[in-house]
Amino acid sequence: FVPLLRNTFLLALYSLFWGFPIPIVLALMMNEVGNAAFKRTVQMLTYAPYFLSSVAVVGLVNLFFQRETGLVNILAVNLGLSDHNYLADPTWFRTLYVGSGVWQGAGWGTIIYMAALSSVDGEVVEAAIVDGANRMQKILYIHIPTILPTIVILLIMNTGSLLSVGYEKVLLMQNSLNMEVSDVISTYVYRLGIRNAQFSYTTAIGLANSLVNALILVIVNFVAGRLGETSLW
């Protein structure tokens, strides 16, 4: 139980720590872009990975990080460095999982924040410019306070599913050499429930996992409500 819970929690925590703020930063940056053509191009390039399947994303990870034929190792060898078996190294599993997840979902996550930024009052921005506010001051004192309720709500919802790490991508990246860090609750449930037909036992595990997620959601929502005016209820 302890290794499974640790692996699941760390994988979810790293994904939240890196994956949650990047769409916010990306939305704020794109909101400041004045060139419409460049802005549309950046949006298209950042949104596109979201529509790739987990199989395609893991295939790209393998394509870049394979020891013999991976682009990263080929570049390293050509630069006089040694190659490395990233896919079999347990210390690199979470980095590859979280990094590919951020690349896949960051652009799509900006849609909500871009929509929230569209509600910024143009007159307030113009008044700030007249008063001498620079770009960073506009972001800090106008744009971020405007989207702060959206940020809090999404943060509460994301923490409410903190332990719900899906098994598909993890299973595709999992091998016997990185099992010590890649075996999470969902892959354990899949292995025992689907492959070994222990349905009642794995149902109990899933129920316990859902109860822990619900408890985390209630706690985070309570803290958010006490610290500010935004909460789910």
C-alpha cells in the first residue's frame, strides 16, 4: 500500500505543480501578443498536442529517448557525451511522464484562462496605461486578479482528483526496470482486477481511492473558502 500510495501521490503532485501554472503563464503571455497572425499560430501549435492519444504521446517519448535510436541520445553522442537509457531509468520516469503531460495539455488549458481574460475591462487597462503602468504591472494588478477566481476553482477541482492518476499512459511507459516508481494505484487495480479477475478486492481499492479524493477536495475547498471568497460551496 505504501509504495503504491507514494508513487501515485508524487506523480500527481508533480503533474499538478508543473502542469497547473504553465497554462496560466501561457495565457497571460498570449494575451499580451499584439500580432494576430503570430498569436493564432502559437495557439494552434500549443493546442494541437491535446488531440494526440496517449499511445501517440508515449510513442513520441520513445522516439526521442530510446537509447539506440532516440534523438536525444544521438545528439548527446554527437556532442561527445555518453548515451543514457532514459526509458529504463527509474529516476527519469516521473520527469518524462510529467513533461510529456505538460506538453500535451498546456495549450488546451489556456483556453479557460483566455476566456476569463476576455472579461478584463478595457477602460481599466487604458486608465492604468495613462497612470504609467507597465506591462508587468498590468498583469499583476489587473489580469491576475481578474482570473484569480477561475484559478482557485480549477485548483480545487484538480486537487480533488489528485490520486486519480490514469493507468493508460503509465502502463504504456511502464517496464520491469522502472516498476519501483511507475506502479501506481490504477495500474495495480488494472493488473489485479482485469488480468487476475479479483473484482471485489480491486473495487474496494477504487472505493478507498475515491473517498481519499473526496476528503482532499473537501479540505482544499474549506481552506480556499477561509482564505478567500472563492470556493465550490
